Amino acid sequence: MLKYIDEFRNPQLIRSIVDKIHQECPDRTIKLMEVCGGHTNTIFKYGIQKLIPDNIKLISGPGCPVCVTDNSFIDKAVKIAHLDDVIITTFGDMIRVPGSTTSLQKEKGKGIDVRICYSPMDAIQIAKDNPENEVVFLGIGFETTAPAVAAAIQYSSNNRITNFSVLSAHKTMPYAMKGLLDSGEIDLHGFICPGHVSSITGIHIYDFIAEDYGISCVVSGFEPLDMLESILMLIRLINRQESRVENQYTRSVKENGNPNAMQLMMNVFDESDTNWRGIGVISKSGLKIKKKYQDFDANLKFDVVVEPSKEYPGCICGDIMRGVKVPTDCKLFKKICTPENPKGSCMVSDEGTCATYFKYFPH
């Protein structure tokens, strides 16, 4: 087993895997989708697409948690932030995500109290330090971040911290993948599955994709060698006409994931239908706070009216996240939409496809 970072970037090992991919690749177009922004970043940073045969197409899916957070969520957070004695706490990227007309960053410049946290427990400390304020944490992300937010809600309940709540926009990955396949918009031959999500859930959450859709899945790590080995594993499954789930990222992902984290998440959240930015409502793909913890649900705690949301005219982030278009198809890309002035959510985070294209695609 490889142990050190230089081994995962060893030119000889990489060349060996690349040669095997070229030797074993079938003589037809193969479309593989990664559904993790970290994977998208690795693919472009290390030129993975250029190393593999031209007939293997790597497609970026809805793997960036910031990107898929719908703008109505941002609009609601802004409304709550303007209430008296409210402090909004959030992971860093969310502050820059544009809503229908503004962002938390722009509103912060006008005087609202928005603070960046590294974990929801930081937000709880802010609540303890400011008992006269309501502290709202913006709960975003997939199964990777949801257990930590669940732990914060449970801690607040057990310790009677009444001025802390969560505005939840948490999402889960499997039903989003199902939604992509059911749409019929893209013809996929395999999924490169997210390593961070799978470290919590385990690998069996993807079984239905192999069983019901005949599409293989490989859970991948994030180093160049990880990505190439995952592509080779998928090619071999395709050649054998096998539909199954395999785990390349064995150093971090166990077959059954982290049962304690999953149980914690299930104790605090219920499945719900939820809106994915630019994609629409996907059944059972969201996490809402259970009734037991409704005192910590900012959706119920704050009665604000939010106008119907809207996207920036011409933005095609939804098409990009569904894998039917790429950033260079967008008329806004690099012209008026840049990382410094994002018009769509895909240009905000380092894991966003547009931001990745902007950074690594030839100018």
C-alpha cells in the first residue's frame, strides 16, 4: 500500500497505469462522471484528461456542495441576517455565493453580522459568547458535513443553548445520481464516486446504481494516481460487462463507512425532498431537522418572507452541474463571471467546475 504523498505522484507509477488504460480501453466512446468537486480539481490540475485516450470522456457532475445550494437558501439567509440581533455563521465559501440579487458578502459590507467558521462547534461558541444574539449556522454540504452539524444540534439540545439554530440545506448524494440517470440527458458508462462522502456512508449506497441501471461505480481518492487507477478499474469492469461497486480508496473508505456518524445523522435529520440549484427538486435528496430538534431549526424559528428566487440571466450552472454543458459553453464565462465577481455558484468555490476551468483551462 502506498503511504507517502510522493508515491501517489510518482511518474513511473502513473505512466504504468496510463499505459494500462491505453492498452485496455475499448474502441468506443466511454463517458465517466465524477460527482465530487475535489475530483474535478484533480482532473484539471494534473491534466488527467490529457493522459488518457481521447475516447474516454470525463464529465463533471453536481459534486460541489456550495454550487448545488439553491439561491432561495441564500435569499432566506440574507433575510434572517437583517433581523435584529442575529449573527449568521457559515463555512467560508458560502459567504460569496450569489443569491437572487445579492450575497452574504455584499450584505456584510452593508453592516450585517456574518462570521466564518471552520466547524459548527465554532458557531456554538459564538452563541455562548453572545447570549443576547441569535446565532444561525448555515448547514450545507453532503453526508461529509452533516454528522458534524447533527452533533452540534444534539450538543445544543443537551446543554440548553437556546440561541443557536441551523438553517439546513444539507443534501445526500445517491438520489442526485439517480436523478441524473432518470433524466435521460446523459448516457453514462460509469461513476467515479466521492471519497469524502463514502468515508461516512460506506460503498453500498451506490449498489442500486449498479443493480438497477447497470452502471459501475468506483469510489476514488483524490491524488492523480487514485484517479487514474479508478478510471482503469472502471474500464476493466466495462470490458467484463460487469456492473458493480468497487472501492479504490481503501486507505480511507471502509465498506460500511462510519456507522457512528451515520447513526448521529439519522438521529437528528429526516430525509426530505429538496431543491438543487439549477437542477430542481430531487426526491429524498435532502436532510431536514427532525421535529424532536425543531427548536434548533432556523426554518421554523424565523418567520421571514422570501420572494421567488431567480438565477442571473444567461447563467448555465444548472446545465454544467447536470453534465450536459461545460463552462466554456457559457457566454458569461471569463467575461463578466469570474472568481472575483461570480454570477453563478459554480464560479465561487475551488470545487466548482467553472472556478476549476477558470484556473486551469487555457486562457
